[in-house]
Amino acid sequence: MIEIGPNLFVLVLLVLAVAVVFSGVKTVPQGYQYTVERFRRYTKTLMPGLNLIVPFIDRIGNRVNVMEQVIDVPSQEVITKDNATVTVDGVVFFQVFDAARASYEVARLDTAILALTMTNIRTVMGSMDLDQLLSHRDEINVRLLTVVDAAASPWGIKMTRIEIKDIVPPADLVNAMGRQMKAEREKRAVILEAEGLRQSEILKAEGQKQGQILQAEGRREAAFRDAEARERLAQADAKATEMLSVAVANGDPAALNYYIAEKYVKAFETMGAAPNQKVVLMPYEGTALLSSLAGIGEIAKGAFGSGAFGTEGAPAPRSPGRRPTGPATVPPREG
């Protein structure tokens, strides 16, 4: 009994020393922060790793998760600005950056964040029309994040994201929206078809206008060319008349006979070329035309020399009984 007492005392001291060491040494895992309380009052925050506290005086208050966390927002009904009822749910992402404030500034942090988010969802979405609600989801998320983050900042947390997952309108409203969308698409199709027809008519009119312009330019160019041809022809006729006048003035009537014979020939040619002219009546002797042709021969002799129509080196003989050249006198027809 005397020998067992000292050994038991040493054993008790050893156990007490081990208990003191374990109560004074704290290991904090990564992603967490521990608050330290001394006599139930906050004193400091332990960071991840090995930390020392005063044994039996200090104690761990709250183990706070400082990693980004997510909370599901349950479905709730929201009445929009135009009195449409929709069912909305979402998710909230947040992160604790001050473990002491998150532990001692608010009770039940998750419940507080959820209540704050649901309240602001009704406030923000209730101030918007249904069409705006369905088409501006990003704007809703931004507005919710701004409002909820400002309200939760005293709690030592940072709201990183708020996402609206589903917006479900009532079934009858969905059917009405479907009919509206169908009518809108049919309207757009009719408008596009009318626009296409209008554009087609415009292009056709432009083509016709351009064609008429080109035709008018062609007619104008043809008129210019015709006028120029008539002017050249008039100049040639004037030149021929001038030469004829000079020849007559110089005592050479053969040129006049040639001119008259040419007109005769052209007149016969015109009469013979007529499609409805089958019989040509000649009210004068055929020798008149021969006389005119004789005048043409005289002009040729004057131009090329008298030897051009006879034998080699000798002038062509002239018939002694030949009448003077010129148009023959047509005898009066007997009654």
C-alpha cells in the first residue's frame, strides 16, 4: 500500500499533464476558423493550423466554415406588377470572411440568409412586369445580389451569387403566351412577305425605268444619226445641184439630161418595187427613156474621152441620123 501510493500519484500527474497539453493545443483544419472564448466572452479567432490557448480558461466557441457555401431557396409565389402569379425558386452562394461577426452578430446564419433572400425576391420581382420578368433574368440576379449583399454585410459574410432557377407561370397564362407568340410570328411572317413583295415591285419598277431610259437614249442616238444622215444627204444633193447648175451655165446640158434620166429610173424602180403594182402603164414613148440614156452616154464620153466607146485608137462612129440628146417630146394622145 505504501509502495502503490507514490506510483498512483505520478500516474495522476502524468494524465493531468497530458490533459493540459491537449486542452491548450488546437489544430484548425483548412477552410475553417475557430472562435476562442474566455469565460464565455470572445477573445480571438484561430486560423488553420496549430494554435495554442490557455488550458481550462479558454475554450473553442464556434467552428465556422469559411469556404463558399450554397443554400437552396425553396419555391414561393410572387405577384408581378401586372398582377400575374408566378412560382419562383433559386440558389444563394455566400462566403464567410469574418468568423467572429458571423458567430456573434446573427443567430442561425443560414436561416437569416434564406429569409432575407426570399423577401428580396418578392420585392424585386414584384416590381416588374411578367414579360420583363421572363426576359431579364440576369438583371433580376444582379439586383438581388446587390440588395442582399448590402443587407448581409454586417454579418461578416459576402454574397457571391444569387441565381433564379425557375420561373413558372400558371398553365392558362402559358397557353395564352403560346397563342400570343404564334400570332406574333404570323404577323412577322405577313410583314416580311409584304416587305418582300414591295421590294420586288420596286426592283421591277427600277428595271422598267432603266429599260425605258436606255430605249430613250437609243432612240435619241438613232435620231441624231438619222439627222446626220439626212444632213449629209442634203449636202450631197446641194453639191449635185450646184455642179448641175455650173454645168448648165457652162453650156453642157448633158448633165441636166443625166439628172432627169436618173430621176426617171428611180421612179420606175419605185413603181416596180410596189407589192400591189402588177402592171405599169407608160403614157409616153419608150424612146424618151432611150434619149435620156443617150444623154448619160454623152456625159461618159465627156468624162472618159471619146475613145472610150469606139475601136482602139479611134473614136466611136456617130450615127448621122441620130437626134440630139435630151428628153423626147411626148406626142399628144389621140382622143
